[in-house]
Amino acid sequence: MSETTDPIVFRPRRAGHHAAPDTHGSEPGRPTSFDRHELAAILDLYGRKVASGAWRDYAIDLLRDKAVFSVYRRACEYPLYRIEKDLRLARKQGAYSVIAAGGLIMKRGHDLKRVLSVLEDRLDLVTR
């Protein structure tokens, strides 16, 4: 055995307990978080909204059962929108949701970019 390789560490399960299916790499006891691609999609939308002057601040909360990206118009207000990732809903309604300030779920689904599309500015066709 070479001195430069690390030994393999085995972590035995407790007897009678089956391992829970690993969902998006989350471990028990670790908070749910956004991965690099999810955060890039959220920050891309956030950057466009900041450039247009609609949004000014954000907060990220990494809780045990969900991750929340809150968007603010001003830092001292309540959030305008919350973008949530809840792994408990991943198989049912979709892990991602956009929730308005009043608690209304604007969109929910399995694809983050499609869920975020509800916050995109829509261009309307103007005819004369």
C-alpha cells in the first residue's frame, strides 16, 4: 500500500435501519442547499432584475428541510419573492417553487429554469 493514498473509511449502519435514498447529495444533519447550477440560474435572473432596478437585495437561508433564496426591493422590507428548494416535494410536485410576498405559490415544478420563468419580464407585441 502506498503512503500517498488515503485509506478507505467504512461507516457501518445501525442494525435494522436501511439507508435512505440519497437525494441530490444531501446527508442527514446537513442543511439543504442550492448546487452550483441552480445558484447560477437564480443569480442570473437576480442580476438582470437588479440591473433593471426592480430588486436590490437578497438573502439565502439554508434550512434542514429546504433552501430559500429571498429577494427584496429594500433590505429592511419583507421579501418580494422566495425561491425555495424543498427536497420532500421533489417526487410529488417538484422541488422548486416561487412564492410571492403574500404566500401565493406562483409556480412549482421539477425544472428550476421553467419555475423561474414566472419572474421573467414578458415582452408584449404592440400593434398599431
